[in-house]
Amino acid sequence: MSINSLIKTFEQVKGKEPSTADELLDFAQVNYLNGNMSLHEYQCCFKELHAQGAKKPEYFSEKELRTT
């Protein structure tokens, strides 16, 4: 799946354009986890979106979560 195809799918599903590369990367990950994309397709999209500045969110450690 190309980035253009991913964007079109995003628009069909969400009814809007992706606002950031991060949002599109999250969408790609969900599609991969749901079996709608192969690992190779996901990796290609990840590499291209990462090159455009997309990042996955930073996660908190258990210790940080317990203090909040």
C-alpha cells in the first residue's frame, strides 16, 4: 500500500484528510494490527512517514504512571 492509497483509505474511513504524518502513522499501525496491511506494506509506510517526521508517542513507565 502506498502513502497515497493510505491517505485515500484514511479519508474514506475518517471522512477527513489526515492532519499530520503522526495521525497517518497511527492509522497505518491500526490497519496493520487489524490485518488490513501486510508487514511489508506497514514497514514501507512507516519508513516513508518517519522520513517525513512522523513519530510514535512516548510512553510512560509504570513508575511514572503510579505517581499521577
